[in-house]
Amino acid sequence: MQPEEIRRILRAAAGRPRHRWGQHFMVDQKILQEIVATAELSPADIVLEVGPGPGNLTALLAAKAGAVLAVDIDKKLLPAAARHWRGLTNVRWLCADVLAGKHLINPVVIQALPSLAQPIGISDGDRPIKLVANLPYNIASPLVAELLLRHWQTRRAALLRPSPKPEDGQAATNYGTPDDSVTGDYGCGRTAAEGGGSTFSCAEGGGSTFLGSAGAPWHWSGCLEQSAPAADAKRSESNAALKLVLTRLVFTVQWEVAQRMRAAPGTSDYGALGAFLQLLAHVRIVRSIAPGSFWPPPKVRSALVVIEPDEEKVAQVADAPHLQRTLAILFAHRRQNLANAIHHGFPSASPSEVRRLLAPAGFTSQERVQEITPRQFLRLAQTLQNLVPGMAHGLHGMRPDFLANAGPPR
């Protein structure tokens, strides 16, 4: 897809690339093909694409995968792309913010995935997906981290409970068929209604209505608008039971962020984000991407990254949220020694007390935070949780701000 064709879709949407949403559309056909090849797709795969934009990558994904969920926050561009690609009957277009908060996947996105499984023969209890996307860079770091956290929660539960009962977890939302009339509460305080397969709208406040399609029974080319849930507590409750299993994440991101994701201890790029990702998965940079591969071109170089969750690593992490919080606190003092970093994070614990508690866990307390390996951080997080109850209490409710790792603007 060339820039002029993208412009035509944008004109149909009465819009333009939005800087606030990080819209830089991939126009290099060779790199688009490489993204798809790297994903190693098959007809049994369900793909989550975040930020499809004009849909040029979406079309390539649909040709290889069994089903694609294309999620975009742009309520003008997404319907225009859906109309342009209305022949893609294995694509569901979802208008939503993929993040319901800085550290929370929008429940409506996870709820939409199970309905894509049935037409390609995947059982309701086995819904592995692949993220394949030219990600909006302003959400890339928190999105990838939260997807892996959601994967850890699902797989950890499966490891602890090998044979879950059918009633465990939350039932999938039934999105219906083009001939159904469906009304559902999607956990955000708004009620959406679809009727007759020709229109789809949010019932609250006379929300926008988009033309639909009479495509395959599980396809619409309309758009479900979703806002974030009204309260953090409601978001957490509605999201807690949703299951998500990932087999591969393939995405573009700023080069600087890609370096942080795979950085080794002792390097300037090493931080909370990289340590966390490497404790749950294998991270690899496939290639660099020049600005000219996008339209409009960003100001920085980009990278194609592959992340593959590792079952053995997942099993070794007993408490991923606590691990995230520990990393965030310690890397706020990355150049200090471990005893001082913990003391600054928890002023009630004196450096001498911290040194006394760390010794049995094999730490001298003089290690610099930026030199501690991911596996050592895993042991350290457990040490702090077990040996210093006050620290576990102090960590409650805190989450690492992975947006701090977003790098310079595109």
C-alpha cells in the first residue's frame, strides 16, 4: 500500500495521521512482508493487531492467520479501513483503547478474542494468540509489559491448577452474528447494541453508528466504541478473571526502546523493563528500520522485535506484580549500591538492617542495582517479600512506570 492509497483512506475518514496516537504507517512492502514472516503464522493462529491504521499490515496478516482482531483508538480511521478491506471476512475491527489505564489491558479487547477461536477450530479453553503490530510507540512499553503479565497470570494459574473446571474464570462475551440482535455490558458502564448486522452503535448517549457488513457469520465491519471503565477498582475486578495466552509478540518499536528490552546488566540501557521482560520471555531484535519505511516518517530509527514467552521462566516467577514493583523501586536508584537503593525506597529500613537481611540470600549489599542480573532480581524480590514484611506492604499498589522507557518521540 502506497502513501497515496493511505491518503485516500484518510480522506474517507476525514482525518490525517495523529501525532498524539503515534500514527506513522508502515509503507515499506518488504518490511511488512518480513513482519508477517517473522510471526510464523498459520491458519490455526489468532492475531491481535494494535494500531492497524489503514489496514495494509492487517490484509497481509489475514492472508496467513486464521483470524485477526484489529484494535484501534481512532474512531474515524478504523471504520474507513474496515470499509476499504470489507472483503477480509476473518478480520474483526474493534474501536477501543487497548489500554484501559497505564497498567491495564482493556477488558473488551481480551473478551473479543475468544469469539475468533471457534470458527478456526480452537476450543474455548485454549486460546493462544500472537501480537503482530506496528505499535503506536507511545503505548508500546506498557502494552508489551502488561500482555506478558496477563500471560503470566493465566499460565501460572494453569500450572498451579493443571485441570481447571469449565466454570473457572469468566465466560466469554458472545458477540453474535450479523443476523443476531445483541446487547451487552462490556465492563465500562456503557451498553452496546447491535441489530440486524447492518449497524452497530453504543446505546449510551446515542453513540456513533457505522455501516456494517453481511460478511461471514462472525465478522462485522462496524466498530465497537469503548471508553475506559469509570473506576480503577471496577477495571481491576472486570479484568481479573480474563485469560490470555501468548505464543509470540512481533512488533515495531523505537530503536532505543528495543535496546532497553534486551539490554544486559551493566549497560546504560538496562532497566526495569528489560529485566522484567527477560524474566518471562526471550527477547530478540530482528532488524533496524529506517524512518523512510513509514509515512509520515518518524524522527527516530525503529526496530523489529520478537518476544517469545518461555514456560519455564513463567513457572519460576512466583509473583510477577511484586517483581514489577521491586524492579521499579530499585531502578529508581540504579547507580547506588543495593543496600542504599533499598533504604531510599523504604526509608524505615536502615542500611545496616538491609545488609544484615540480604546476606543470607547471597547478596553482599554492595552490588550496584544496574549490575544485578534478571535472575538475581528474581531472588531479590522474593527475599524482600519474605524477609521484610514492611517492604511488601510498602510495595502494595505501586506499579513500575514503563512509560518512562518510551524513549524520544517519533
